[in-house]
Amino acid sequence: MTAATEPATPSPATAAPATALVIAGITRHFHIGKRDIVALDGVSATTTPGLVTGLIGPDGAGKTTLMRLIAGLLRADSGSISVFGTDVRADPLAVQGMISYMPQRFGLYEDLTVAENLDLYADLQGVAPATRAARYAELMQMTGLASFTTRLAGKLSGGMKQKLGLACTLIRPPRLLLLDEPTVGVDPVSRRELWSIVDHLVRSAHMTVLLSTAYLDEAERCDSVLLLHEGKMIGAGPPGDFTRAMAGRSFQARSARLSKRALQAALVPLQGVTDAVIQGEAVRLVMDAGVTPDFAAQAKLSDAAITPVTPRFEDRFVDLLRAKAGTTASAKPVATALPPRARPENAASQVIEVDHLIKRFGEFRAVDDISFAVKRGEIFGLLGANGAGKSTTFRMLCGLLPASSGRLQVDGFDLRTAAPTARGRLGYMAQKFSLYGDLSVMQNLNFFSAAYGLTGARRTARTAWALDEFELAPLRDATSRDLPLGFKQRMALACALMHEPDILFLDEPTSGVDPLMRREFWQRINTLADAGVTILVTTHFMDEAEYCDRLVIMARGRILAAGTSEQLKQSCRDAAHPDPTMEDAFIALIEADDAKSNPRAEAA
């Protein structure tokens, strides 16, 4: 939200200030019940005018708190912040006249049209009616929403809502634009479009931008970055400086004998390994400083081919986090027991079968004649743009939404006739933390044990397993709402696994979680898959698609492509993308479908 005060526009003759933001020794505590939460701990930084500065860190790092302090919406316990030379504490209204702030959950009015939302925010920001038409036209052209001004905001896709929120934030042009995770929860195409708008604002309007994000690949698009973790500043500077610090430490490992999951599992516990993550059919390997990857003595890795690769920003961020935490790449192995049900000897048997599935809402087809099958022990990815039909498909597979037509079979049960029985075979982990925030950890575990029908000794054993396996025992009496995000995620996965399901559904399971927690999470998922549990996952992190054995990409309710990540990347390899990423492949498929569906727009 922005204040109604007109911005203080400097005279062209005035020398440009050397700094946009000066943050000096900022500390901020929050008191929740009996707990004292240190959101920011002695944070200091400066940013340069006319550039994009990235505020990088996972949920809980302190990014939102810092932005709210800069905007004058909170007061620091100690330290100071100045914006273009004006102290925020001394003159918050003057600062609010220079900035626009788009929070994570920007308040669009979904029962109003795009144009009506613009009018509302123009009124709130005191924009003169005579200047509105020209400004609206500029914003609609910039965001690509010119054709949607009469559409209700609630009928827009997630990416379009974010662009409308940005347009409403920019009705009054600011000197400093604060964007709090503007790309969270949107697909790669929408992310790229939002970044194109930000680039335009900086390069053409000479705006200064502070943008927070949990996506580490977005750090490389910034002119400079500030790295926050657990309320502390752990690094600052141009992103290239961070990647150069990893020179000679990044590699790719391949094995003809081992699957990518087995290769990663063999590399993770080895001494000298900082990081090992699946990337396509290989494993991306980061070594400790000064350590050469030599695994000749490891029998499992005797045929492993190790080749150097270009470092990336994420390599350095993980390296810094591990150094701060004093940890290595190895993680506690998951000891999830298999369900005590008879399993077919054929490990390749199809556990999920979707055949000509259609879901209509009135005349609208949210899912439009899709078919795929998932094998036992397979990690299967369901990817797509916002509004592609992924969530609707997920809900039908979970037995929570009836199909309009087609066949859905889960673990041998037809969801049309045996949905309750099929649901007993499933575990589900929602995109948002969906457990009971007012209950303690132990109370949540007991509740979900009872909901899944566990009683007596088995319920006691599974609860003890969850507390031990996910290291929740020290927090058993803590209120779930107050847990750090990583522990919320652990508890959500523990609850989904209480009844030892055959099939696990994961809906955006790592959104906002720090890179170390994401790695721990995927090591657990890999172990479950190796034990025979079938995994179906949706994600907007394209690097996580690499963990999938196979995946499909959806748009407009249809399947555009299916295969391994390597096959999908190969399909878009060309002179412009000789070594494409999963994001390149995703965007190429979506844009090709858009061109086919709207040839006039492509021609224009």
C-alpha cells in the first residue's frame, strides 16, 4: 500500500544521492506468547539508486519485517533506516511519499473489475482524475492487461493477479519500489513477465527497486543482493561475486550403473561434499574448498564420470548456510517403514491410471481429456502454468472432487465407486501449512493418527516414530503455528505419513523453505520412493522437476508434453538454448501453445 502524499520528485539539477537505502544496526523482536522471536539481529546494509537489489532468503529470514520497517509500518527496537537521506523513524510520512510497497498478499478486490481496482487504488493514493487515463493506459500496456480491464479480478490467473497488484502499486510512480516476494506461487512464464516489468521500470523510469524472493535463480537477475538468514545478514554484493567465489568447486557426476537417486545417495555422505542435488539424469556436485572429487576408492562410484561445470549462485548460498550451521551435505536417513499391505511383485505395476479425464465447471473445462499413468515407486511431476488444471486434477485423484467423465484408478480402486477406500491408501501434504495451528505438535500427531484410523499400539508406535524421525520430540508441546517453517513442513510430512500410505500427494511442498530444508525434504522423498511409495508432486521450482522420474506439463487443462526432464529439455534445444534448463523447456512449451491458440497475438 502507498500513502496519499505526492512523491517528492528531485530537481534534475540536484545531484543524485549515492545511496537509496541506508540500514544501520537494525534489530526487531516479536513476542509471541512466552517466546521472544528475533526477526532481525543487527542488520546493516546500503543500496544504490537506480538498481534492482535482491533481498534473498527463505521464509522466516526477516525479509518481510525489514521491508515493513523501511516502509514505516513497523518500528525497529534499535538501529536506523534512511530512504534517500530521510530518516524513517523521524519522518515516516515523508518516506511513504517516496515509496510504493507491494506486500506478499496484495489486497485486490476480487468482486471488482481490473479497471475498478485501479480506480480504487488511485483514490486511496490521491491521484488526480485528470491524470489517470494516461497512467492506466501505460500500466495496462506494460503489464499486458489492456484486454482484461472489464474482467473481475477474481477471474484472473495467479500471474495476472500479481501483475494487476503491481499496476495498482505503481499508479503513483515512486522513487523506491518495495516488492515482497512478487513471484511467489506463480509459474515460470508469469515470473519472467514480472521480471520484464521490473527491468522496464528500472531501465526506463530509473526507479530503485528492493525485491525480496526465496527463488535463488532470481538473485542472478539482480544488480546486487542482500542475503538474509534467520534474521542476520550473511552476505551482500553483486551476485557475480558470489558465483566467482565457487570457482573450481562445482561438478557434474554421472554413472552408467546407478540411477540418479542412487548416485545422489552415494555422494551425499562422502567427506568433502558440500552439496549433491539431482540435475536431469546426473547429480550436481559441490565440493568443499580445496577438495578435488576423487571417488576411485568407493566401489559404488567406480564408474562415475566427474566433469567441471559453471558455478551458480545457489552453490554459494548453500555453502554459506552450511558454514553457518556447521553441517555437511549428509542428512539423517529416513527410516519410513513400508505399509503392512500385500504389494505386487511387479515393481513397475501402474498405481495411478488416468484415462480421458474431464472436469467441467458449467461450460468451462478445467481438465480437458488428459491421460497418464504412474508406476509404483515412481516420482511423477505434474507441472503447469497457473490455472492449467493441476490443482483440479490433484483434487480428483485424492477423491475430493468427482470427475465429469473419464476413468480414475488409484491403487486398483476406481474413484467413482470406491473413493473412501482409495483415500485410505493416500497421504496428502498441502501447499499451505494446513495442520491445526492452535494445537501442539503432539496434539496434531494424535489427531491425524485418529483421523487415519490408527489405534492402540500401532498409533503409539507411529507417533513415537514421527517424533524421532522428524526430530520433533523437543517441540512436542510447542504450538504448531509458532514453529519455524522448516519444522512446520516436517510436521506436515509426518502427519501425511502416519498411516504409512502407498501413495503420497505433494502440492507445492517446499514453497518458501530454505535450500537446506529443501534438500533434506527431497532426500526423504527419494528414500520413500526407493521403498516403493508412489509420489505425485506439483511444484513451481523447475529445478525440483529434475527429481521426478517422469513428468507432464499442462496448460489450459490439457497435457502439452510428457517424459523425463532430459527429454523435455532436449525438445527445446536450439542455437539460443544449447544447454536448456527445465525453465527454458517449460516456457518454450507454454509459448508454443499460446502461439497455436492465439496466432494473431503471435503475429503481432
